[in-house]
Amino acid sequence: MRDEVIRRGRGAVGALVLAGLVVAPWVVDDYTAAILARTLALALVGVSVALLTGVAGMPTLGQTAPYAAGAYACAVLGSQISDVGVVQLAVAAVAGAVLAALTVPLVVPARGVIVLMITLAIGELVVTVLGRWRSVTGGTDGLAGIAPVRPFWGLPVLATDQARYLYTLIVVATLVGAVLLLLRTRAGLLLRAGRDDETRLRASGHRVPLQLSGAHVAAGAIAGAAGSLLVVAQQYISPADFGFDTSALLLLGVVIGGTASVGGALVGAALVIAVRDWLFGVLPGHAPLVLGALFVATVYLLPTGVNRARGRLRPPSAPASQPDPPPARDHATVPELRA
Amino acid sequence: MVVAAGTNRIDPYLIPALDGVAYGLLVFVAASGLVFCFGVANILNLAHGLLYAIGGYTAAALLDGGWPSLALALAVGVLAAAAAGVLLAGLLTPVAAGNHLTQALLTFGVALAGGSLLVAGFGPDDPQVQVPAALDGSVVVAGHRYAAYRLVFIVVAAVIAAALYLMVRRTRAGMLVRAAVDDAEMVACLGVSPARIRAGVLAAAGALAGAAGVLGAPIIGPGTDTADTVLLLSLVVVVLGGLGSMAGTLLAALAIGEIQTLGVALLPSAAPFLLFAAMAVVLAVRARGLATRWGAT
């Protein structure tokens, strides 16, 4: 009964948010519409982070790497091939998927905190490459003056911030819908099962590394597509868009949103990015300080983040001397994500 | 004359190679702190670059060209960075052990706030670092002029590395560290508080990063992106060298030093990709060894 109410309530809130997002460009000014479009692109990267972190059990700090690959592929290659948004989207998604596939041997054999570290190294290395490969990426100055796109063959060019925002919204909604549908299939179930008990799934004959590789490549494609949306929304990209702080903000958003929930990741990532943009607007000098303090405060407020929450959840009948569950690295799985 | 002719072919690369050793040893001292954090306390400390930056800014603020100022900067930098490490351990105490996501986010928040405080305190421009006047000149190495400070730095960093090795192999604290890497629960059963180990390890990591920051300030100087650079290099060292041995860490650090200097001199066009290539090569050589070895430690 209560579950039913919660489910309906969630559906209603979702519909309300979607309606709000659709009418937003007519309510807010151009600048806010542009910021909203960029936030939507980042929220889509957040969805790919949730897919890996929560659903597949591979906590990642490196989804900015396929995001950057998608954005630069779209800006450098896509704009030469065609000015049709869908084509550029496909180019960007392929670029993100290829980068993710290349890093599969690095990421997939690892588990838990080691994945965090390796993905962080990959993300940072990609940013370094973007900053140094001047002949293609324009170095730290970035690429400006990217030609506007038309969403589909025969449609007019996206000339206004409203149009660009609506295009971003439609693409994000479509892709998120596809991800949600995919997660309801057998593949999604197997991915969750691999996260919860990898040994058992292996024992029953499933090839968990293959599943994880598939999830990694799919998440890379989603992040790559988000990169194409960033190019459309901003018409300018530089390595600063893909820095380490962006990865950490997205991970924070995903953790706030509940790690395994795609909708939660969207909302959480959008919220965190919005707070950052707002802070940098009102406190130009001290924004990182406040943002850092907010990080620490959020971690303490998270229900799964702090010891006392675990004490509260433990059944009262359990003896006080009961040892804590062994730490994550003794197992191949990531038990902390189940908490 | 004959000798000079014989060395001509390697001559242009001698100085970058020497630079690579200095750079690699610096990265080793900085990265060994991260290896301790990660291997012993099982914490991915994203604020590690901040600890280095604290040392770097201390050096820039205190060094005035004399020897006493260097000693003072070293003492202050090491203490400040170690204190920051202990503060970090205190902040991490309430966070559920083994919850790596929240630990990483917490340390990232500290890195962000701490970096902002450093910029607020020392200004947004990259400060100049004054090395002691006696080391400010250059010496002649095999017919080339080379910065005296770097040469002395190579010796000092080698001494630090040797001392670190002896401490980990021979002292009781080192034994505890190695035992905690192998089986943290058993160490806890022996009556050593995990919270104390965590505080000790983070303090040691801070001291190492702080020392690297002060001594390495003329090589990787303090600035707004220092923390990021050092964190990235340290992470790559951990990925390349694993957590199994200090020799692995040292080899990985030296390799990165040579890649960043000699590699750039030899293959300027491929320079941006060299670190990636190194990771791929190590992976190919060790195949699945990387993950299994980590799982075992």
C-alpha cells in the first residue's frame, strides 16, 4: 500500500518535473536556458555514472573521459561530416564508446576503490591530452565558433538558446527512456545480479566480465552523446569542461540521488551542477571553498555515509561485540554499494 | 676529444635523462604517501595533491636564499602537511570504514576547500621559489651545464627513498604498516587501533608529500594546478607500480620521470600520449596480474 503511494507519488513528481522542463524556455531568459541545456548534458553524464556506479557496481570518477571524447569528436569530426544533429550525436556516441572499449582492459578486471582510482587516472590523462594536443584540440584555449546544427534532415538550424535547449531536452529524454527500458530487460537484471553477488553469478555460468565490459561501453556511448549535446548547448569547448572536479561533482550528485537510481542520478547531478553554477555566480572568489565545505557536509548528512547510520540500522537483538562485515577489498564485489 | 666524439650520440639526451631522474625521485617521494594511504588505510585520498601544494607554498613563502630558511621551510612544510593529514584522518573517522565512495567525496571536498584557502592565502599567481644561493648556479656534468639544485635534489631524494625503505623493512612501525597491508583485521586483533593506524598513515603521507613539496618546489612549483598535477602523477605511479612493493613504486616513478622529460625530448609529437602508452604497456606485460595482485594485498 505504502509502496504503491510512493510509486505513484514518484511518477507524479517525475511528470511535473518533465512538464516544468518543457515549458522552461518560454519562462526563463536566454542565458538561463543555455545554462539549463548544459546542465541537462551533464545530468546525462550523471546517468552514465549511475549506470556504472550503482547498477553495475563499478564506482567511476572517469566518465568525463568518454564525455570529452564525444564532445571533441563532435566538434572536430562531426561538424565536418554533416551539420545534422543526429549524425553528430552518433559520431560522438561512437567516439565515447570506442574510448570506453579501449579502457575496458584497465577498468573491468578491477573492483571497488581501485576502479575509482584507475578511472580517475584515465579521466585526468584525457584532460592532459586535450590540453597538449594543440593541433587538433586547440590546447587549453579550446575550440570556439563551432557551427550550429540542424536537429534532423530538412529541419531549420538551431539558432536560439530556446531551440538548443529543447533539442537537448528531447535527446536526453529519449536516451534516458532507452536506458530505463534497457535496465528492465534481462541484461539489466543480470547487471544488478553481478553487482550483488558476482561469485554466484559466475558459478551459474554467466560471464560477468563480459557484462561489465558491455555496461562500460554503453555508459561510454551515453557520455559521448552527452558530449555532443554540450557542444550544441555551449558552442564552445575547452579541457576545463572535463576536469576532475566535474567527475567528482557528478559522482556526488549520483550518490545523493541514490547511486542505483537513474532518475535520482538525473536529479542529483542537475542539482549539484546547478548549485555549483549558482555559487560561482554569487561568490566569485570563494566558490570552491563553499563547494568543498558542502561536499564534506553532504557526506556527513548522507544516510549511508556515516557509522551511526549503520548502528541505527543494526537489529537491536544483535550482540554488541559482533564484528563488522569485512572490508570491501577482501571480496571481488563492492559491498559498500549495497548499504 | 675522442671521448667527447664517442658520447656525441647520446649527448643531447643526457640532460633530459638526468632531469628525468630528478623528476622521477620527486614523484616517488610524493607518490609513496599516496601508496601508504591506499595500501595501508585503504583510502583513496584525493586531497594528496593538496598536501604537496602545502609544502610547495611553504617553500615559496619561507625560502630567502639561505640555508637556515631551507631547514625552516622543510620543518614547517612537513609539520603543516602532516597536521593536514591528521586533520583529514579526523574528518574521515565518522565515515563508515570501507565506504570508498563517501571517503573519496569527502577527501575531494577537503582538496577543493583547501586549494581555495591556499589561493586565498598566497594569491592566485604562481609564486617564485628561491633556492639557497650556494645551489643557485650550475655545475658541469659530462661537458654540460646542469642546475646544481637538481643534482643535490637527486642525492637528497635518494637518501629519503633509502630511509623510507629501511623504515618500512626494519622498524616496528614499518612492520605494522606491512602487516596492515596484508591483513588489517588481524592487526586490529593484535590490539592496534585502526583509527590510530589511519591517523599515523595519513600523517606520514602528509609528511612525505610536504617534504616533496618543499624540496621539489623548484621542480614542480606551487601554483593553482599543482595539486591536480601531483595527484595525477601519483595515481599513475600507483597504477603502474601496484601496491606490492616499494621497488615497484620507485621503478614506476622513475619511468614516469623519464617519460615526462626524456620521452618528450625524443618523441615531441607523441608526448601527450606517452603516459597512456606506458599504462597500456604495463598492462600488456602484467596482463591480469595488476588486479589479482591488488586483490591479494
